[in-house]
Amino acid sequence: MTTDQNLVLAKQLDRDDPLNKFRSRFYIKSENTIYLDGNSLGRLPIKTKALLSEVVEKQWGTELIESWNRYWYQKPAQLGDKIAPIIGASEGEVIVSDSTSVNLYKLAHATLKLQKGKTKIVSDTLNFPTDLYILQGLLKEFGPEYKLELAQTADGITIDTEELKSIITKNTALVVLSLVAFKSAFMYQLEEITRYVQKMGALVLWDLSHAAGAVEIELNKCNADMAVGCTYKYLNGGPGSPAFLYVRKDLQEKLSSPIQGWFGEALPFEFDLNYRPAKGIRKFLTGTPPVLNLMAIEPGIDMINEAGMATIHQKSIRLSEFFLSLAETELRNYGFEVGSPAKPEKRGSHVSLKHDEAYRICQALIHPKTSRIRIIPDFRAPNNIRFGFTPLYTTFNEVRLTAQRLKEIIKNKEYEQFSTQKSEVT
Ligand SMILES: *Cc1c(COP(=O)(O)O)cnc(C)c1O
């Protein structure tokens, strides 16, 4: 296709997009900045901006401590109930608390206690490092008989499900997997894996950080045991917004949080000196939440519920397929290689391209010296550029412009003007 034909097609896709009205509900300072990093930090919803001023001035500033009863105290559970439909869970099964890392610790610890006698934890080498670090820490805590075994990847992109299954044995207490892998976007079949893990007598803990708000997830339908995930990625909750945690209803009574903080206590304001866990999902709370970050989560998830996950996932697939088709027709001869699964049912909402000059190409996209279009994806070592597509605000025309810029950067060797020295956060 010619450049003009691509433009016509992109404009048509944007006109036909059932979600096209949502973009204007985000704060977009410049139409010349194409933001493709919503999988790391979602854009700011305009409502959140106004809400935060209200939380600061009216709630904290004016109503002071009374705001706890009026607005804040029930918020972790209220937000949990609003996140539930986004991940296919029910009321009373999700709560907002701590970071994803801490939630993973709480649930993995609780599972090892429950599964006493079983000493193996299974994960994979595509998992986000913090998950593996937390599990390595648990091994030290639980003793030398505990082992962590990781399913390997042959191509750096996917995990062979059969290989994963082969390391889940009768001695396995817990399987911890990211539904969508952070580098390649590889996505597991949640139902198939969940069933297999349970058949082997283990529990499964899904990390939904790169999946929630981007792909359809059916935790209840698949009978999933536990899940955790970030709210600052596709849920657009803002930098450092607290994470969510899901435990299937019938498991809640069986699991105990290892961090017995007062927010998870039955009646915290009785200040009883002996801990009694709260009933239900609330027992997985720890201490006082970061209220400003907590309150900022709501407008983003309200929008996702309004749009509906089925429509969001469909658009995510269309955006990624459009990008992959442009990569095939426009970028084939420029040294790029697709670093994500080809089939949409095996992929989350980002696409990775591999290139020997990935880091400097990324720099040229972010800091253009000649083009007026600035594109923000991110770089993941050793040679991946991740392009995150957020269905509520990414347009097909932005996808088209991104492919066009990639071609220009290579053709004109724009990346040669940048250093290979990396900054602290990439
Ligand atoms: C982003 C991400 C995290 C981050 O965890 P924090 O505790 O919020 O820093 C964890 N797991 C996965 C899979 C992620 O993508």
C-alpha cells in the first residue's frame, strides 16, 4: 500500500471506531505527541485532574479528618467492586491495597501456608522480575526444602504450555504467572492453565498487570484462584496508584494475610490489642492507603466499565493487527523483527519490535530533531521497543504515523545522532 492509502485506511478505521469518543476525555497536551506507553503509565483522565483538586481542597483541606468516613475509608472495597467486572470477578472478591509486589507476597505466602507439605513454586522466565524476586524471598523465609522452578522460553517470546505443565508436579503448592508477559506481550490461555494447575492440586496466582483494562479476562468463569495487578497501567490510575488483589470467594476464609495490619482487622477502630482478621476480602488490607493515589483511580475504571472490556479488547486487537501489517509491508527491509506472538489470542495489547539499534531508535522517536511528531514507546533490554496500544485513547492514525516515523528514522539514519548511554528509567 502507498503512504496515501495507509492514511485513508487509518482515518476510516478511526471514524468507524466505537470507542473514538473516549480520547477527548483524556488530558492530551499536544496532538503531536503519540503516547504508546500506556502499558507502563496510563494517560491522565481529565476527570481525575478535577477530582484530585477536590480531594485536596475540599476533602483534605476543608473537611479534614471527617473525610475518612465520608469519602476514603470504604474506597478500597468500592474500587475493588468496580474493578471486578473488568477482570471477570464478583462483588466482594477484589480490593485495592498496597503495590502489586506486596500483594503478590501476601497471597503467595498465604498459599504456601495453606499448602503445607508441598514445597515447589512454579513460574516462568518471561515473568516480570519483581514477581520472581518476591518468590525468591519466600524461599528463604520458608526453608531450604522449598524450590522455585521456571518454565523456559525457546524463542524469547512465548512459553510452551506443555513444558510449563511438565514442571507442575504433585509437590507443587503454587503457580505464579503473568497473564500477559511484559516484554513480548505473550498471553496464556487462562482457563486451560488454571484447570491444569488445580488438577495437580496446586493454586494459581495470576499477575494481571499488563492485562487488566486491555484484554478480556474471565476470572470467575475460569474458576481462577487468585490474582493481583497494577492500576497505573491500562487502568489509568496515575503514578504509584495502589494495586488490586483478587481472591475467589470460597478461598478467602482459607487464606491468611502474613501482614496482619490494622486495616485488615475485623474492627480496627475498637483498637483491640489482639488481631482478629476481617471477614472476606478486607482481611488482605494492610495499613493506611495512599489516599491521593487511591482516590485518583476511580475515573479511569469508570470509563473502562462504560466502554466495556469486550469492545476494548476488540479494538486492542485491531490496533495491534494494523501495526503488524504496517511492520510487514513498510518496515520489512529495515532490520526490524517482530518480538510478539503473531496470533491475537496469544497476545496482550502491546507489540514489541526487535532491532539491533533498538535503544537509539527509541531515543530518536522520543526526541525527534527534524520531525514535529514525538512518539513515546519504551525500550526493554536487550533489543526490544515496546509499543503499547491503549484502546481508549490510541488512534489508528497514531499507529500509522509510528510506522512511518520508524521507517524515516532508519532511512535517514536519525538514530546515529544519539548516544547508546542509557538513562536510569527506560
Ligand atoms: C508493572 C508490573 C509490576 C509492578 O509491580 P509494583 O509492585 O507495582 O511495582 C508487577 N508485575 C507485573 C507483571 C508488572 O507488569
